[in-house]
Amino acid sequence: MITVKSERELDIMRRAGHIVKMALDRIEELIAPGITTSELSKEAERVIINANAIPSFKGVPSPYGGVDFPAAICASVNHEVIHGIPNNVPLKEGDIVSIDVGAIFDGFHGDAARTFEVGSVSPEARRLIEVTRESFYKGIEMAREGMHIRDISSAIQKYVEANGYSIVRDFVGHGIGTQMHEPPQIPNFVTSKRGPMLRRGMTLAIEPMVNEGGPDVRILANKWTVVTSDGKLSAHYENTIAITGNEPEILTR
């Protein structure tokens, strides 16, 4: 069932979203050649806990039979799409790394992701990041009361494909609230269904996952990390938003 949040519940989600933003801001300050994604995860966890919140991802069971997720963030480097497990491998000049952060505050979740440049990256990598970010904003232009989920999906897909990239189809955005993943699903590509009509008070995590090459992905043996099948770069951009009577409100900005 799709939940519609009260103004009190939206206030709590704004707090959760702000905590997620603080963690991402701290990661942006630290990210540089030589740092490890494990170090970034520990710092994000410190920020979240100091804000009286709980990391959303830590301890989540694997849907594919692996270990529970062991860290506070997902850190996906280069051809890794999503759900990368932080490790002790230093990031290198020219890498790109997608960082996904979730936080629970007073029972409600915030969820957002950014793809960061590590030092100086190639023009091709920078363009992929920029198109992925802009595709999110194209999508939320359609995130208005009375529109449908497919309107968001269509805007994202058209922008991404017009720029020569492909959309990951195995994973989608989602509703969010007292659970990290709530109905409805929000594909970044058009399906045969319009999806539900958007109503004021609905909260959504919209998250384009964009590949430099083809759309196909595979899951590594750790039962978490999703990578591009062709080994080409991938980027990820996500915010939690609320549907209002006017423009959508970004709760993680």
C-alpha cells in the first residue's frame, strides 16, 4: 500500500533527509586519491550516529542469500553500479565512485546517492556523471500531483538515451517512509503500466542508474555488488522527494 505522509511525518523525513545530506557532504569533503571506501563508510556512520540517527543499510539481509550488508554506505567504483561493499582498496586518481547513504530518524528513512569524481577524471566520466544527475531533475519535473509514475520514468529515459547512454532496468526507484523500500516502484524507463497517480504527501526515492555502455548488469559473488556486464562505467544519482501541491520538495538536499 502506498502511504501518504502527514505534515508531521514529512517534518521527520526532512530531518532524516538532512542527516543523509550531511553524511554525503562529509564524504565529498574527504574523497580524494588514497582514501578507502571503508574510511568513508566509517565517517558517514559517525555523522549519522552523532545526529541521533541509525544507518539504514547496515545489517540489511542480502536478497540473494549473501551476508547481511556490513557497512553504513554503499560505495560502487567505476563499473560497479550499486550496492558496492566498502573495502580497504585506496581510491585512485580518475576513479568515479557512487555513494548511496540511508539514515533512519525517529522511525523514518532518508535515502540519497551521488557519484563523485576522485581527483581529475576523464571528460567522458564527467559527462556521464552530469547526464545522470540532470536526468534526475528531468524526472522530477514530472513529479507533480495528478501525474503518474510513468511520466517520471519517461522523462528520465528520454534524456539519458538522447545523450547516448543506457538505463539499468534490473533495479528501480521506490517509495520510502517507515520502510526503506515501500510501494510504488519507480522505473527509470517506460513500462506498459502508467503506475499510480501522484498524490500530495507521497514520498519517493527517485534514482537513475545510468551506464556508459549497455544496460545489462550482473551481481558479483558477494551477493551484493552489481556491476555492468560490459565493464564500462556507471553513475547513480538519487534523492528522496515529497509530492506537494506545487513543485516536488527534495528532502535530501
